[in-house]
Amino acid sequence: MIHPIRYYGDPVLRKVARPVEHFDETLNKLVSDMIETMHDANGVGLAATQIGIPKQIFVAQEIRSIDGDDPEDNQIEVMNEHVVINPSILCREGDQDNPEGCLSIPGIFVESIRRYANVRLRYQGLDGTWHELNANGHLAQVIQHEYDHLKGILFFDRLSGDSKQRFLEQYRSELADIQRTAKSFLKQLKRGTPSPSLDC
């Protein structure tokens, strides 16, 4: 089942997610829905808060680029799909600066967000078993982005004071449109009617 993605302006995106306590069929179904929703939105990661469920769950794709003869023929291969429950970041090393966007703020990107280049993640899988994952590069970036969602943090919050102010001013109109869409969705949700779409 594909869930509507919650947009900037929806209070759920600022909530701190609660730990998952029950590892059961309901959790399996939720994670399956999250993966389907992420694929439908052409995302590489999705946190449960982004579909209105403030639980400590996110899914993340580990990808690599396959270079074609023509740069326009370059393709992305999914190497692994990670289901992460009740995560904590044990270790952070190095720096990387990369473009970043978010499914909850569609159509808006920042040219450079500073993240750690390497992270060690401790988390539970679908059966409750604990795992550790060493991630670097793009996967480390995705993990940190989704982990932030579980803390109520959005990607532009990671910008420095001046850069954040410039971002908010540059995209003032677009962010206002996204917020209006989020408020409209919440009103419809209370009435039990379908969610609106955002043309971005």
C-alpha cells in the first residue's frame, strides 16, 4: 500500500519518533508499505514519520552508479535495501559535502549539505535482532538524513545560520506552497477524504 507522504508544515515531521516495541506482522506490513511508498516516490530513503507514523523506523537504499557510454545513459543500481528500526549512531568520522533534497520538501534541493563521511549504525531488524552497519559515502548520507527525520530534524536545519536564512528566503514562495498543501491534507485527513497531490 502506498501512503501519502507528509509535507513540510505537517507537525508530525517535527516530532521525535518513539521506539518500536512490537516486532510482529503489523510492523512487517508497515515496512513493506514504506518500501513501496519510497519506490513510488523515486526516493532512496523514507522515515516512518514521513508517512505520519512517529516510530523509529526508516528504510534506505544502498545504490551505485553504472556509467554508460553517454553520460545521459548512466543508471543507478540498487545494491541493498536496509530496514532500520530503533537506530543509534555509534561512531561518526570524516566529512562530505553533497547535494540533498527530501521527499517531504519536493522539488527543492540544497547544493551542499555537510554530513559525516562514515557512520557506524546500531539498529534492529524486522525480527528484533540487533545489527551493526558501517556505512560510507552516499549510504552514510542517506542514513544520517533519515536518522534526522526520527529526531524531527529536516535537511535544511543542518545549514549554517546564514546559509539557512538564504535558503528560506530563496525558496520562500515554494515552501509556503508546500505548507499550504500540508495544511490542506491535514484538514482532509480529519474529514476522512483523499489527500491532495503537489505538482512539483
